[in-house]
Amino acid sequence: MGQALQQAHRARLLCPPNPAVGCVLVNPQGECIGQGHTQQVGGPHAEIMAINAARNAGHTTKGATAYVTLEPCSHVGRTGPCCDALLAAGVSQVLALAPDPNPLVSGQGLAKLQAAGVQAQLLDLTHEPFKALHDEARKLNVGFFSRMERCVPWVRMKIAASLDGQTALENGQSQWITSEAARADGHAWRARACAVLTGIGTVLQDNPRLDVREAPTLRQPHVVVMDSRLELPLNAKLLDNLKTSG
């Protein structure tokens, strides 16, 4: 399961707003035959990637055990149900690290597998190693769990201020306060976010891009500006990505 969680970490900058999930397939002899993680929205989920990896390597998936960090989905969305793919692959056992809080799944994935004769269950979290892995998996997908369980987004606040609590000079001119390392860290958090929120005052004063430039990413977060008076300039830098993407 630790290996499956490593796979999930590889998806964290790739798949939002979908949860980052990892899957490892092990044959009856205890050998890892395939592994994978969630792809970009609309792409294959972790289970599909692991099944494809096993087949591409010439392995049979019949009788395999699937270790997955989140309960396999059982509904049709942008992709087909992962439960159906696991059943078609002939797996005999599915061990999930955490239940899927999505109301469209919420236990139905495991129930569907069990009804088809697959030994499907959640890991026993009273065992400390499994509890630690479970907590790490929830932390990795904290935004997803917050949306599904509390119906609110998970918000991180980033403030750049001097030791005396100031964010600009007395004349209002804004200067670099954070170091290069801190700015790179900020970009890394942007890469993990679904959206970046700011106020119109920041846009008018600093004209920021609010995109990801100093961290690896395959997508840019949405930019949301609180602007009740419609003061956003059409030449604002944060609109550049929108212009270039058509």
C-alpha cells in the first residue's frame, strides 16, 4: 500500500480537481505486476493505468490483488467505473486505504465488487502502519475530502509581509518581501491549487500574473478576482493566459 501511496503522490499536480489516487497490482505469487496513478481530468484513473501497465508488460491480471489508496469508483463520469475495469481484469481481491466520500460512490464501489465475488474491503486502521498511510492519503487529497464531506473548498492563505506586519512602503509602492526560495514555495502551492483568489486592489497595485512559473505543472489554476466595481483592466497580466489559450 505504501507503493500505491507513492503513485498517488505522483498525481497530485496532474489530476485536480479529481483526487490523487495510486494503484498497485500484485499477482498470486506476491509479485508487483502493474502500478499507476490518476491522470489529468478525463483521463484514465489509477486502476486503469495499473491494469494497462500489467498487460503491456505481458502479465495476466486474473487473480491479482489491487491495492488502491481510495475506494474504486462505481459511477459513470468522464470515464467509466473503475469497479467494472477491475472486474473485467479478473482481480480476486481489492484492498482500499480510504472510502470514497463522494456521494456517488460512498461504499457502493466496494459493495459492487463484493456482489461480484471479489474480496473487497477497507484496510483495518487499528493497525498503526495502515493508519499512518490513511492519514497521509487524506492529507494528500485534503481539498477533495473537504468538498465532499463539508461542501466547502479547502482554502490556503498566502501573505507576504515584513516582520513589522507591512506589505508595502509608506508611499504604497510594493517591493519584494519574500526570498526566492519562498516565492518558489508559493508557486509550488499554486501548482497544487484548483484556483487562486485575490482582490482587485492587489491586481491594480501589483498587476500579478498569478500563474505557475517556478514549479513543474501541466495545468494552470483558475484565477478568481473579487471585483465588485468591474475595475479589472483588460491589459492585466493575469488575463494573458486566457488570451493565449483562446
